[in-house]
Amino acid sequence: MEDKLVIKGIEFASRLWVGTGKYKDFEETARVIEASGTDMVTVSVRRVNITDSKSENLLDYIDPKKYKILPNTAGCYNVEDALRYSRLAREAGVSDMVKLEVIGDEKTLFPDVVGLLEATEILAKEGFIVLPYTNDDPIMARRLVDAGAAAVMPLGAPIGSGLGIRNPYNIKIILETLDIPVIVDAGVGTASDAAIAMELGCDAVLINTGIAGAKEPVMMAEAMKDAVTAGRLAHRAGRIQKKLYATASSPIEGMLL
């Protein structure tokens, strides 16, 4: 059955989104993207040169006919910088869609939700398709929707931590509260983490460090692809209820004794 993710009329065949930081070179990045089966790739506007056509560029290794490019404002610690790099990406013709980050602390890399809310409202009014990276607070998620977010991207755990989904209950509340896509961003360390996020009902998972930091990144990209697919299928299939006691798989009723 067809089961595509759609955000503001844009269709995505894959529910695994892949970041492009921390790889040893552009060639490895390209191999990982291919192995992941993704059709959405995030690129940091601040850290990667995506506007100078004369120098070697990550976008030279990504076929724009095959992949959608999602600029992100990673490394921005205030509203002004986040707005500047979002606008720069659009002016360079990369995308009207932006993964919006306003980081509040260098050690934890937790979002500055006050600044994030402000930047979301400004960019949404300017016609951007805003996907804010936020904490797992259901109230803030709802306020971001009110500010014009096209989807919300709550963290599963701190960026690069690999701790997995630390608070599945908050994620579940966010899913039950919102009527726009919810994409887990940050904290996924291995395939089971991605599967859990999808089993909860998340619409997609964005992974960077969990793949780039693996001993075999290309192999991990394949694992993440399969995990996201399996988790989505399990969510749609509907798991059995958890019970305290056993239930025989072959009931006694109707058996010949």
C-alpha cells in the first residue's frame, strides 16, 4: 500500500532523512546517502559551502533530481543568525524548506525554544516551510504549530548522544496533540532506536551521527533504512496489547480431548 509522507504538498518516498555532517569525505557521504534509500538530505548552511560554485561542494555529490535538499541552521545560537542562514539558502536557490535550529547552550546543544518560536513565526510569514528542531515538550510543539511550523522535529535525546528515545511518553503526547508531521531528530544511535520512534507513530526520523559515527557508516545506513521501514509497518499493523499474564497461542477451547 502507498504510504508516503507529505509536507506542504511535497511527497517523500522514504521516511528516513539523513544528515551530511561528520563523514570522512564527500565520497563516503554519497555512499551513505545511496545506501540509506533516503530522498531527503540535510545540509548545514553555516558549516558547508553550498553557495560558491567554484569550489568543491557537497551538492556536487548529490543529484538534485534524486534527492531533496533540506538546509539547516546548525550552529546558530541566536535568532538573527538563524534567519540570516535560512534566507541565504533560499537566495542561493537551495530550498524554501528549512530545518530551523536555534541552539541555546554549547554543552547540551538543547534548543533555545524562546528564540526558536520567534524565528519560526518570522520565517513562516516570509513563506518558508519551517521544520523547527525542538525539545520533547508537547506545549512548545503546539506553540510552534501556532507560529506556522509545517512539521515539528523533537529530539529523542541530545544531539550526537546516541541515547535513543529517552522520553517516549512525551513523544507520544506530541503525536496525539498535533495534526502535522512529527519527525524525531537527534539521539538515534542504532537501528532499534529508529524502529522505536517509528513504532510510536512518528512520521520520519532524521539521523546523522548515528550513521556517520558507526564503524561502518554505509552498513549502518542500510540498517537504519530497514529499521525505519519495519517500525512504520509495525505502527500501521497495530501491536498486540501488553498483558501481565500469558495467553496461550493455541487456546484449549475447541480442542479434541
